[in-house]
Amino acid sequence: MSAEAKAQQGGKKKKEPITDTAVHILKGAVVKVLRAPLTVTVECQTKTKGRLTVEYDSPVPPTDEQMKEIEALCNQKIRENLPIKSTTIGRSEAESHYRAHPVNDTYIYDKFPVPDTVTELTLIEIENWNVNCCPSSHLATTGEVGGIKVTHFNHREKKKELEFAFEIVPGGAASGPSALSGSSSKGKAPAAAPAAGGAKQAPSVRYDDVISVTDRILSLVLSEKAKGKDTDDVLKTRLHPEIESI
């Protein structure tokens, strides 16, 4: 690594190419869904796990649907197998170009500054998705990552930060748009499906089914109680088969 690249990196620990590439993919999805283009910190020192923290000034944490969408967009970009473009360019030229032409509403710098002594930048770009001043090694294409599973997030309201933790998983193991299931309100993202041949998983229960049956139970109880009938018998005979089916 050149002296300028070391200065650009700011003395940080060496990043794993696969995890660093995954961070760029995840960042693009975060910007698309949450409009949070400024990175605060990243962790990419292992081949299987990483973290991305962005500046996030909303007092409201991401919804379950937004978390699902972020993960789905990550894996969509991986399936598209887009090239990872690495360019070395003069600092003033890079600043001028990307200030006028940001990529996915993202500028080349993160919140942590690049020293003024650096006159040449290494930029990593995924077309129409992400650009970043990053001198580390990366994969050649997004498809080489395999899959990204967002495991949880941490909303730090006072610091105006939002941290995402993710794992690198084999291709196809990450949830697709139609396979994602509800995430916890405590910041946990959807759990990955168990590997084939593993322990049996309990049948999933759709949220809409539960709400529908609950509404029907309440409606029947109030209706039958008003008629002076035994609500227990009604619930057993009319709703038990429906409850069993979900």
C-alpha cells in the first residue's frame, strides 16, 4: 500500500475485501431506503461479519418493512453481479466531479476526514449505487459476496447514529424479497432459514392471519354474549378448525 493510501485510510486496521465490498453494497441500500448518505464508522476486519454506522437524525428507528427492504436490495445487487470499479484520481478532480455528480445521493467522503496531505484518492464505485474514497482491496464484482444478512441494528438517537450489523452468507441463503419475515421491534432483523437437513423449524405464523382470527374471536364473543349464549362452545366449534390451520 502506498504512503498516500495509508494516509487516506488513516491508520485503520486492514479490511477484508469481501466484507468491505459488502459494506459498499449495504451502504447503497441504506441510502435508497433511509436517505442516510454519511458513514460514521465501518468494521470489516473479519470475512464473515461486519458493521456499518451512518449519521441518522430521525428520532424514529427504521421499521420492520424498511429493514426487509434494505436486505432485499443488498441481495438484489449481489444477484446483478455488478462490477466494482476502482479508480485512482487527483483529489481536486474527484471532489469537483462527484460534488456535481453524486452517486445515489452519496459524496466520496465519509464523516471521518481524509488528511489534507493526501492529493490522490482511490475511489470505489458501484454504478448508480455507491461511491466512496476507500484505498482497501475489494472483490471484482458484487456477485462474489454471495449474500448479505442484516442481523440487527442499533438506533442511537442521542448521537444521531444508526448502526447495522450484518453477516456474509452463501448465495441463496439470504432472504429474498418474498422470503423475508417480520423482524423484532427490538432491532433484530429477520432470522435466516436453517440449512437443509438441519433441525426442523416451527411452522411460521403470518401476522395477518393472527390479526384476522383475533378480530373474528372478539366479534363472535361480543355477538354471542349479547344473545346470552355460551361463548366457549361457539369458539370451539366455529373457530378451532381455523386456528389449527394457521
